Amino acid sequence: MRGPQCPEPFADGGRPLELTGFVGRTAEAAGLAAALRSARLVTVTGAGGVGKSRLAARVAADWETAHGWVELATAHDPEFVEYEVAEALGLTDHTTRAPRETVPEQLAGRPVLLVLDGFEHLVDATAELVSELLRKLPELRVLAVGRRPLGLAGERLFPLAPLGADEAVELFTDRAREQGVPVSDGPEVRELCRRLDGIPLALELAAGRLRALSPAQLLDRLDDRFRLLTGGGRGVLPRHQTLRTAIGWSHELCTPSERLLWARLTVFAGTFDLEAVEYVCSGDGLPATDVLDVLSELVAQSVITREETPAGSRYRMLDTVRAYGAGWLEATGDAARLRRRHRDWYLGLATWCEQEWFSPRQREVAARVAVELPSLRAALEFCLTRPEEAHLGQYLAGSLWFCWVGCGRLAEGRRWLERSAALESGYERSRLKALWVLGYVAVLQGDRGPAREALRACRERAERAADPLAVAYAEHRTGCLALVTDDLPRAETLLRSALARYGEIGELNSNVLMGRVELAMTRAFQGDLPDAVRLCEDVRRVCEEHGERWARSYALYVLAYAAWRDGAPARARELLTDCLRNAHAFDDLLGSVLSLELLALVTATEGDAAEAALLQGAAARTWPSVGLPLFGSAHYNAPHAQCETTAREALGDARYEECVRRGACLDREATVGRALGRDGARPPASVPAPRGASRWDAVRSGGGCEAGKQR
């Protein structure tokens, strides 16, 4: 399976529609902006296809504060609404707490506009979350987009009507020019726009047919369909029926291959790429060699749209068009087969990504999995709600360990893994993988009891099943748990045993290298720095041979600790800067905050006690999103305690506490930019951006505390 070429690791989370070619709606845009300034919750309502999302995107793009765009159309589980919000805002939390608890903490004191698009099917869950967020965040404003209100007190409705006659003609002629078929503003065009009720989506679908039909021919065919629906007269149809009629009419004008692909594309959630379409949708009347041509025709006809993302070219289908096609797919009796093919593709994608995580494509994998999450979730849901598919769901949830652990999605991963591990599938190997990954995630969240239980169950079942690989992973992660709970002799014993098992099996990947790093930490904490350095230099060498960057960051952390202990703070800073830059790029909060803690100590050693205290304050702000600060470990806490002692002695208690408070005012982007800027690097703009980074992060990085901006 081939992955896309891309320079950055993360795609934007929940991006609005492209604003190119926006026609009309100037008065409505001004009115919506005014409504948002006077009310904290505004809901744009209107019929499907009337342009609600496009108008909201236009207003949000010009809004004076940070904004996050949440696409809820592809979410099916009400419990995932809060996760979608956190994802769209680029907020990461590794703890066991739900996003509805952590989002208010991370947004406190910040003016933010939250746009919620396509919430109709999840209205109760969305309304409950919005009510809670508005109550806890006085500076938050919410712009909801849907066909119905949320029904909350203080909600201001902004009904959006279809385009007026002149704007409808302007849109139609503009889209005609895009098709390379210029048309003039004449009686037939005006009548066509009138018959389509000025509904933008209907107009764009009609314009997509101008390469084959003239406006007069379009009008005749449309009139035939309307007469059929109104009993032969020219009565006026309700607007929702007008849109459905226009979509159905566009569907009728498609070739059989185009109709078939339209229906089959509805199994995708969110965006999709050509490779996926060729695999999932080809066959049974649609040869794989024809897919690109048919897909291109659907783009030309505005049935689907094409957009560029950090993970390459992607396609998207609007919800109204998707719903129509989904009905046809069900009618063909082929829906179950297509969903299984969709599942198979995403199982294959997850397998490819897991393998390529240990390669120079690691960042590419992170970008790919970020944009594919909606369909990966759909595949997980498909498997975990069908007993005969449970083992595939367990395999998929376990194979995505790198997404949960390495890309900052521990909380979401925990939910899928718990659901997976609870199922009796009859396929022990798949369940064992879900169990050890569940234990690993719980260890990183600081949830020791559930971690210990999952790993114990995995070890016992693996031994009964004679599965040496699962035994090795269970033993490894149990050793990791012993490390963070300060049982160093047991941690060393378990880690050495697990590494020996890996060697016997021939297992080598990022997990195995992390086991070596964890063993190095046990040696360092027990005073054997030369052995720790030897282990991590070896890890670093293997990582660089394979292009692996994530595990390499942790090896650099241990090497930096050893350099500081050896009296080489400049070398320690160089290593930590590299470590922090990569951990931040992967949204790895744990790696980032550990780097910050050690950077603070290095800074104190270099004589800048005020900056050291500020970095400690910034780290303290991050720890609640990671878990138990420094794992509650005396060994991991020792550098922090030494830094605090040194800084307090140099500054005095009052000044130290003030610097810590200033640091706590810095958000993650500002903190990382500041830490990396000390070695001459450019400020935050040079930092590799985590997922969702856009205007939101640019505004957010300014911080919510003026003192935090001073040097």
C-alpha cells in the first residue's frame, strides 16, 4: 500500500469548506457576524443545500478571535461529540478524564469561536455539551450550523433563505464559467434558477451538466421531473423537496457507472482518496481502471469536491448528496458488501501504518492516520457492533497503538480498546493485542489499577495460548509500570526479560526500542549512567538507520539527562531541543513535558533561575493533561525538585512563585516556541505544527496572560 507524500505530520482537524468562488451573501455574512457579536450562541438554520456551512465558514474565516471547526456529520456515537470538539481545537489530553472536563480547563480565559456543523443527528448530545461549555467558558461563542435549532436558552436563530434571483443567476453563471461553458443572464437561465428555488447546491449540480446540456435542455428535463411530482401541474414544491428533486434529477442524468460510484462512495466517512475508492468501490459493474474517469466526472458535476490536505489530494461528499446516494446503495442490496470492503481497506491501511511507523515515513503515517480517522472510526464501529467481526475490531484497535500512544490520542484509544478487549471473539491473538495496548495506554494515563489488570490478563491468557509475542509485550509493559512506580529492580528484571524475548522472536520496532530506553532509565536512576548512555546511543543509531523519530526522542531525553549529570548543560540543551521539537510535532504531551522539566533544570544550572521557574510553571500547566505529574515517581521528580530548590535559592520564594505563575499563563505553542527559541531557533512559527494547527494555534500561541510574553 502506497502512502502519500507530505511535508508535515498532521492534517487540520475538521476544516470548513473551501471559500474559493464564494458568490453573494454579503448582507447575510454581515448579519451573521453582527448576531455573533450580540449573542454567545447563534444557530444558522435552513434547508439542506442552502449554503449554511459555506456562510458559516466565511464568517469564521474573518472572525477576530481563534476559531475551531467541528464537523459532526461523520460522527455517529453521541459520546464522540466532545472528542470531535477537542480534536478540532487541537487540544490534547492524555488522562482518563473526558474532554468535557479538560476542554474548559485548556480554554479558560481565552476568547474562542467554536463552529459546530451538521449536528442534527446528535442534537441532544451536542446541546448538552454546548450548554456546559458556555456555562464554564464566559468568553466562548458558538456558531452552530444545522437544519434545526439546538433548543437552548439564549440561542439566537439565524434562518438562511435561498439566494435571491440576481445572486442565484450570478452563482449559476459563475459555476458555468468554471466548467468552461460561459452562459449569459437570459430568460432560460433565470427560469432555471427560479425553478431550483435559488438553492445553491441545486444550482451547482445543474451547472455541472452544462458541458452536455444547454440551459434550455436542462430546464425541459427539470420541468418533466417537477410535473411528475406535482401531478402534471406547475405547483410549487417545498424547498426540501426541490433540493431532493434536483439531486434526483442530477442522479438520473448520470451514466450507470456514475450512479454506481455515487452510491458506493457513501460508505466513506469524512474525506477519502483515490486509492481507497479504487479498492472499495470497484468491481461488479465498475472496473478499477474506470474509477478515476468516473470519479473525475462526479467532481465535474459537483457531486463530490476535491481538496488538498497535508496528506495529499482528498475527496469529499456533501451530506445531502451522501444521504441520497446511501439510499440507492441500500436499495441495490449491496450495502453490506461495500461496508465489508471499506472495513478491509482500513484494516489494511492500519496494518500498513503500523509497519511504516518504524520507518522514514513516520511523519507521513501520522498525517495519513489523522485524515483517515473518521473512516477508521466507522470501521471500528462496524466491527465492534457485529459479533462475527469482533476479532477484526480488536485487531484494528490494537494495530492503531501508534495513533493512540504516539500521536496524542490516548483518551480516544482507551475507549476503543476497552470496548474491544471486553469482547469474546474466539480469536485470542487479536484480543491479546488489544489487551496489552490497553494496558500500555492505561500506564501512560497513570491509571495503575486498570493497567495492572489488563496486563495481568494479557500475560495469563498469552501463556495459556502459547503466544510468545503477547507474553513479551505484556511483560514489557508491566516493566514499564514498575518503572514509573519506582520499583526499579523489578522494572529492570521485567524489561530485560521482555527484550530477550523480543530478540528470540526477531521483533524490532518502535515498541522494542522504547523498551531499551525504559531499561536505560532504570539504569540511570540506579546510578549507572554509562550503561544508560550505551543503551540509548544504540537506540539512537537504530532509529537513525530506520528513520524513526518518535522513540529516538525518548532516547535523546535519557542522553540529555546523562549529559546534565556529567556537567555538560550545553550538550543537554542541544539534545533536549531536538527531543522537544519532535515530541511536539507528534502531539506527544508526555515527551514534551518531560523535556520541559529537564530543560528547566538545565536552564537553572546555566544560571537563569527566573526562566527555569517559568518553564516549571509551563510544565505544571501541561501535566494535568498528561496524568499524574512525573508519574508520582520520586526518581522522575528528582530533577524537578532540584530545579525548584536552585531557583528558589536564587530568586527567593516570592519571585520564584511569580515566575511560575507567569509560566502557567503560557499555552503549549507559546511554551514550546519559547523553549526552542533560546538556542537561536525562530519563534513558534518554526515549530512543526501538531494536528489542527492553523489560525487557531497562531492566535492561541499569544497566550492568555500578558506577563507570559515578557522575557
